[in-house]
Amino acid sequence: MAAPEKPPATLAELIRRRSSAGRSKEPPSPSAAKPPVADRLGQFGLLFAEPEEEVVAQTDEPETLLEPEEVKTPERRFWSVAELVSALRFRVEREYADVWVEGEISNCRPAPSGHLYFTLKDGDAQLPVVLFRREAALLKFKPSDGLSVLARGRVSVFESRGQLQLIANSLEPRGAGALQLAFEQLKAKLRAEGLFDEDRRRPLPPFPRTVGVITSTQGAVLRDIATVVRRRHARLNLLVFPATVQGPTCAADVMRGLRYFNDAPEAHRVDVIVIARGGGSAEDLSGFNDEALARAIASSDIPVVSAIGHETDFTIADFVADLRAPTPSAAAEIVTAAQHRIEERVQSLEARLLRAVRFQQMHARQRFLRASAEGAFARLRDSINRRHQRVDSARFRLETLSQRLLQTRSTQLRQLSDRLHRQDVHRRVLLAVARQQHLQQRLERTAAGLAERSRQRLDRAEARLYALSPTAILERGYALVYREDGTLLRDASNVHEGDTITAQVAHGTVRAIVNGRNP
């Protein structure tokens, strides 16, 4: 019969059961050999698994229970925050000491100290990641937001924040290769700084005396360069600096060669530097994609020719160098091109000189054959005829110029005659008299008009004055009555019976005595 379910055992019960199990001689049951759930789940099971139900081995002997007074209450343990976080960090770092995590970079923040902080996201989950300065300096690409990467490191807890984080020691891009991504990022960075600009590229010396070659002495590159130089310019000196052109020391060896040639004394001074390597894979050529090497090439005082790989291979050194050659042999041909062209030019001039000498000899022979008596007379007649022709041409030009001069003089005479006619005194007097008569006529017409208008205004004023005259009113039968004191009588109440009044009519005055009044 299976044991009934029980609540989780107390500390006292666990101690008592461990003691009784030690005294028991029976072998453990199969259920006792099963590992706990926390062990099966790993580190997170230790931290977050639910407590298991204690499975007790069934025996025939009845279980002896302790008396209530013998049960002891477990002692409490108080954790400080620092202790608890430190314990968690120790457990997490021990369990997850080396993990690989894939995700998308978000919130990438490079610190001034050189450390790199970002967050790896995958769906709704995210994990803070820190890449310390030493590991960040070894990266061949620049992490940025949105880039899918594979990070390797150990899981830890940032105690100051109580935050779970991944301390990464390596980082690899997913999707694009690390070398290609680093190549594109470095290429964009150097182009933005102007290291690929055409105006900073220096021309190669046309006639170099010594060429410095940085390459491996074990391959066929050096032999190919020497073969081309000896064939095209045997007097050109080659000064070789042995260097490793593959592997982690490639960039450092090439930079040492650049420094050697730039700082070399006058006896070992070179006119141009050639960095040469045969073809290979992208990993083989990755040493020439180094930023420090690119800056060393750009700062070189001597022009640099890059002859790395085949024609389809491109490295950062190719873009920074003053000239890129598709192959090492092509670099040797470019360096010796001016000397080779000079030799070809000398040969071409020599052939032209021989052709010119033969041409002059042929013309001299023809002139000698034409130097006979008949030929001399014919040339004399031709000379006389040409002189006659020049005389005729001069006569025609003289006649044309004479006619043109006569026409010009005739035109000038006609213009002067017109001006003289306009300046004639008699004509000007006649014009002045006519103008005066015209002005006099205009004056008379204007005076007559003014007199007529004045007469009309006078008549109108006289008519208005007559209409307003008191005598004109008297002509219509009206009279003006004055009192004895000469004032005008306007009201009948101003006179009395027996007063003398005077009435003025149109023609004369009438004196009368007032007999009555009617106010």
C-alpha cells in the first residue's frame, strides 16, 4: 500500500529520519536512489524548484514518533542582500561557467574605458552582456544594434543591481562571416576618414633606381618579380625585406618593413615600396585587412604599390596604397613601365630617323634630276608668270580701293552740301519772318478772342447788375418811402398823422403829409 501524501517534512523530522536510516540495515529502496528534482534541473532547479515530497521507506516496524515536547523549532537564518546576491552569483557562475548564447544585439553602448555593453534579445527574452576591454580589442568587427551574434562566456550576477548578465570572452557574427564583416566595417571607416581619396595618392617615380619589396622569400612571388625586372630593366636594384605574409604576424612584419624602408639611411634608400603576396583565401589575406597596417601605408613617405593576391582579390591595403597592381608580376611591370617605354621610344625614334633620311635622299635625287637647262627655263617662265599674276592682282585691288574712296568722298561732299544748305542765312531769315508772321497772326487771333470773351462777360455782368438795381424795381411801379429824418419807412407805426414823408419813384420824388395810418 502506497504511503499517503504528507506535507513537507520539518527540520526535526528530517534529522530524525536521517538518524533512523543510518541505523537501518536494509538496502535503500529504488525510490531513494532517484536523484532529486533540483539535481535533474541543474542550477536553476537549485534556485527555483519546488520542494519535493519526502518519500519514506516502508518497513514492517511501526514508526516511532517523537513526543510533542521533543520537537524543536528550526532556527531562522537572516540573509543580507549582499550575502544572498553573492551566494546566487557563486552558484550561477559555477553551474554556467562556459555557455554559448545566440541572439540579436540591442542597446549597444561602448564605454570610454574600452568596455562594451549591450543586450542580447531573442523574442521576448533579453540578457545583458558585458565584453571587457581586453576581449573587445580582439574583435575583428564592430558590434552594432540589430546584428545577430553568437556570444561565449560565463553567466554571472551584477551585484550592484542584482541583475543576471553574461560576461563574454568572444563574439562571432551570425549570417555574415567575421572576416567579411570586419573588412566592410574597416573599409567604411577608413573611407570616411579620407584614406581612400584619390587626391592623397602620390605618383610613382618614373625612373626608380631602387625598389623595396616586402614579401616572403620562400614563395614564387619574389622570383616572378625578379624575372620581370631583369627582362625589362636590368639596371634596377631590388632590396627585399623578408616578411610573413600570412597568419597573425603578417601585419606586424609588413609594418616593420615599411618602417625599415622609411627610416633607412641614404645607402639603402628606395624610391618605391612594393608589398607583394600570391593568391589565397580570404583567411590567408586577412592579415592585410589590419587597420594599423592601413594607417602605416597611408603615412609612408615613400609611394607604396600593393600587389596582393590575384586580380579578383581586394584587401584594405589595396585601397590605401598609392597604386594597386592586380598581381606581383604586374607590379614589377608597372614599376619598370617608364624605363621600358623609354627604350621603346628610342627604338621608334631611330626607325623614324632612318625613314626621314631615306626620304630626304629621295627628294635630293629628284631635285638633282630637275636641275637641267630646260627645267631652269621652265622655272624662270613660271616665276615671271607668277609675278605678272601678282601685278594684276595688285592692280585689281588698287582699282577697287580707288572706287571705294571716290564713293566715300562723294558721300561726304553730299552730306556737307546738305549741312551748308541748312545753314544758309537768307533761308534762315525767310524762315524767321514766316515764323514771326505766324506768331503775329496767332497773337491777333488770341487778342480778338480775349476781347470777345471780355465783352461777353461784361454784358452778362451788366445784365445781372441791372436786375439787382433798385431803380429797375421802381420801374415796375414800386416806390421807396422815407421819413423826415431820411430813414427808410418800413412800418406804418413809425409815423404819425401830420408827419411829412417823401416817396421816391422811378422818375423823381413825391412829398406828402400823413392824414392817417393803418398799422
